[in-house]
Amino acid sequence: MNGDTSERALKEAEGWLVSAKDKLIQAREDEVLANVVCAQAIHAIIRANDALTLKFLKVKTTRHDDATVLFVKMIKSKNIADSDTRFKEVLARIVRDKSGADYGKKQFSLEEAEAYVNDAEEFVNMAIKYV
């Protein structure tokens, strides 16, 4: 783990989210930046999920594909409330879109960037409740 804790992961998630929100303002004038916004929002969600898995499972994902699997494990263990199970779909989508955002394999629209920032904000806020 190299000193990674749920608190550190959550703080990083909040940092990624702040950065995504800031870049979203710029993307409204230059839609090319929408990919950057999506990538930052995706990283916010990943680190918020790391915060949860570090807290409840004492592990974090080593492959982003495992994020949804670990989230479902936390749901089944009743670490995550039924009202928050909807976030497993958010995780499934970020796993699918991460390389597209990070490496320009997909071009995201401003609307998609705004949706990702909203999802990231909700996911980080959900993680804050638990950590």
C-alpha cells in the first residue's frame, strides 16, 4: 500500500474533482478540453473508490477493471447502503471510458464532460459519508 490510506485517497479524489470543475469552465470556451475534464473526473471517482476499498476491504484496485468488482463486494458486505448501489453503474462506465479519456481514443463532448463532473461530485460526496 506504500502508506496509502482511505483519507489520503479521498483527499486526492477531492483534488481531482476541484481540478475537473476548474477545467470544465475552460472547456465551455474550448470543447477540446472536454477530454481533460472527463479524465480528471474519472480519476476523482477512482480515488474515491480507492478510499472506500481501503477503508472497508483494506485493499485498493491494481487494475481499474476491478473497481466495480470491489464496489459490488462492499455492497454485498453491507458496507455500502442500498441507496448508494447506483454508483456501480458509474464505475462500470468509467472503466469503459478511462482509456478513451486518458489517451484520446474517444472524443468527449462538453455535455459528457459536465455529466462526468456531476457523477464525480456525487461519487466523492458519497465516499465522504463513509470515510
